Amino acid sequence: MSLDELKAKQRYRVRRGLENVEVCKVDAVSPELADEIYLIAVEAFAEYPESYRPQLEHDRFTQSVCSEKGDFWLCREKATGQLCGYAICHPQADMVHLSVVKVPERFMKLEVNAAVAYQLCDYYLNQRHFRYICDGERNLRHQTGYQDFLCRVLNFRYAYCRLHVVYHPLIWPLVKGLYPFRNGIKKRSSSHRLLYNLSTVLMQEEIVRKQD
């Protein structure tokens, strides 16, 4: 990964982000730092649609953060020192899983995502010589443009594959029976958690059938 490989608009976004924020890897998360991270997570998750917005329990979340075995990255605004985002990565063999990136909407104008993604690429690809970074599978339940962002700004690419689904014997008749009504269920699922989860399963089934 090199800035020279990016187009002018891409370089501008990365450089603007690096000018505004500092991205650093931390060896351990203290209870005080976990409280800061919790507030960022609550703010970021509050922007999720109600149909799949998680409810974070403070003690459980901070304990999980303090015991996290992956690489923890923090992003702070240079002007104020305020935490404005975080990321969690899990190195495995010759690649790295980009497991979590959380940045509240109000910090997007600082190009935090561009700065974080570039710093991760520089550290893992250039300095540690991993082969690649993976942001995971396509998101179905979570509505996000982050993977498109990585492709558009940092030259990530999609690696296409076939989707295979195995249903529990009691679930398959339900999926089969409701499949013709998937569009109607989707229209009514925006604020209903159960319908939204059902709609996601039917969307998954639709992908499987379109592969044939």
C-alpha cells in the first residue's frame, strides 16, 4: 500500500484524515479507556436503524474490550485529543481480519475512516508484511457502505464466492413457504426487529437461488 498508488482524490482524503486525527495501536485497554470506547460505541450504534440496533450493557461491553485478544486501534482528534473512533483487527497466519471499525457520524468530515484504513494498511502490509487485509463477508443484516468505501478510497477489491446455506429441518419449510412474500415482508420490516431478521434470511435465500 502506497499513497502513490492512489488517485488524487483518494490521496486527498487520506492526507486530510491524517492531518486531522492520530491513529495508534494500544497494547492494553485500561478501564478508563474502556469507558471512552464505550461512549463512542454507544454513539455509533445509536445511528443504526431501530430494527437491528444493539443495546450495549456498560459493564459487559467494557469487560469485553479490556479482555480483547485482537489488536486494538484508537483514533483521536489532534486538535482536542478526543476519541473519535476505534478499530479491532485479528491477525491470522498471513492475513488480517478487519473485525470492527466504529466512527460516529459527526466525525466523518474529518475523514477518520480514510486515516484509520490507511494506517492499518501501512502497518500490516508495509511494516508487518501480511499478504492482505480482509473486511469480512458481504453485509446483509447491517446496512453499511463501509466496504464500498474501502474499495473506492483504499483500492480494496471484492472477492466473489458462492453462498451455501444449510437450514435446520424445522426452519426450511418456513423459509420455503414465506419466500414468495419476501418483498412484502421487507417493506414492513424497517421498524420491526423480528420481521427484519426474517427478511434478512429470505434475502440470503434469494442470493442462493440466483446463483443456480
